[in-house]
Amino acid sequence: MVSASSERYVASTVAQSVKILVVGAFGVGKTTLIGSVSEIAPLRTEETMTSASVGVDSLAGLDDKATTTVAMDFGRITVNPEVVLYLFGTPGQRRFWDLWEGLAEGAVGALVLIDTRRIEDSFEVFDQLETRTGIPFAVAVNEFSDAPRYGPEQLREALDLLPDTPIVMCDARHKESSAQALIKLVEHALHNTKALT
Amino acid sequence: MDDYRDHPVRPYVLTSGRAHPSRNTIRPETLLVVDPDAPRPIAPTSQQKALLEMCGGMLSLAEAAAHLRLPVSLVVVIASDLVDTGHLQVRAAPRHTPPPVELLEKVLDGLRKL
């Protein structure tokens, strides 16, 4: 990392951390969105999972064990002198949750980033979020210049979303746009939490 | 990002065969810092030494892992041991429930100022 060590560390006044998951299929712009709002250059961490093949053991031994690496890119925003927010960018498919169980626990919610050129890539992401985490989520459509444009209600129907799930159009390259998408998610989470109390 | 590739050493080789931490209170967002007044471990492993040096200022576990280029799951095990022995402090225990209204409002205010 090129950042100076003074920028590397969290301010000593910070007493608690919170997290938002930025979830979406490969290449949808998760790291771009995180980088546009993060105070640090996005960092990457990798987990490795070994899964033995099902069936008869091979004489070759180790060769039938497949190794899967699942990466997670993340960034940080110090929202006030006492609170730091982490943005964890996660692919959100089934094997990711197998490996990162508990990542969603205690999270504010998830911002699901989608690309209208490949909407079907996000089906597994929604499925997993709903069945594995139960955390509130909002949908951000990363508007690539050559992507077809749909209205929020068309997308709500295509993605089979609840009437109150926020859908926001964004350009993940721009800080204001990314921040606006995160704001929609936190407003939604706040609304849900208030409704429960 | 979703590529498959080989990894030369299984992470648990570095943790004496343990794949799970001694406690379940450290998450990627958990803030860690070394207490400057705490004694240093007498015979730290190279990973323990690296993590303690990294946490000379406050960092989340995920950041420490990324800077050290080690998997989060491995650093959780190393950090848990160091927390147990008092060499590393956890700034705030991770929450198991959704954030309360007051905390969500602070996050919202902070995002609106970006």
C-alpha cells in the first residue's frame, strides 16, 4: 500500500465499527463503488477453501482436491469521530456465504449492485441474501453507458422485489452517486428498525 | 476476483493445526489495537509479531489481514490468542444484533456529509 501510515490507521477517538455489505456479481462495479467513497484505497483479502471431490478416491491423492479462492475488497469511511463504517464488497454467491458465514451478522444491511445487461447474474445474490442473512437491502443499478435502461418498477418486477425495497440508479464511479445509494440503504434500514421498536 | 488458484501453504499450518479461533468475538470489522503499556509476548511467532506491529495503531481485523497479506480466517485465530493473553485489545465487541436506531442515524448523518 502506498498510503502513509498516518492515513492507514483508524482515528484513536473511534469507539465502534459498523459495516455495510456491497454485494453483486463479478464485474458489476463493487470495488469501483467502494473506492469512490472510501477514505482508504480499497483493500483486498482472500480466503481459500479446499473441497474434496465427491466419489472414489483418486490414486493421485491431492489432485482431486479443488482449491477455491474467494476475494473480498473493502473500504472505510469514518462517519464521525466515534464511528467507523466498513464497506465489504462481496460476490454473494453460495460458496461465498459458505466461507464467510457470519459476515452479515450485525450489518446495517446490503447494497446490491446490479448491471442491467446481466440481470440474471444477480438472481443467486438475492436468493442468498434472503435465505442466508435476512438483513435489509437496497438495490443500486450501476448505469453502464451501453446498458439498457429500465424504470424502477420494471426492475422491481423482473427481480421480484418487495414494494418497499429501495431501487436507486447510480454511477459507481462518482462519490456523490455512490453515497446516495448508501444513504438509501441506511434510510431503509432505519425505517425497518423503527418499525420494529 | 472469483478466480481459482492454488495456495502454497494451507493457513492452518501456521496455527498449529487449528482452523477455529479460541473465541468467537472477532470479526472482519472488529477494531484491534495494541495496549502500549502491555508487556510484549516473550516468544511470539512471526505471525504474532507481525500482527502486533501492524496493530500499533487501531485497525480492523480485515485491514490488518489485508496489509499482512494473510487470510482473515487465519488472522482471527492469531488475534484471538493475543487477545486472550492480553497482548492485543478489542476496541468494541462485535454486535450480534442489527445496529440500533441511534447508530444508524450517526451513519446516515456521516454519509450525508460526504
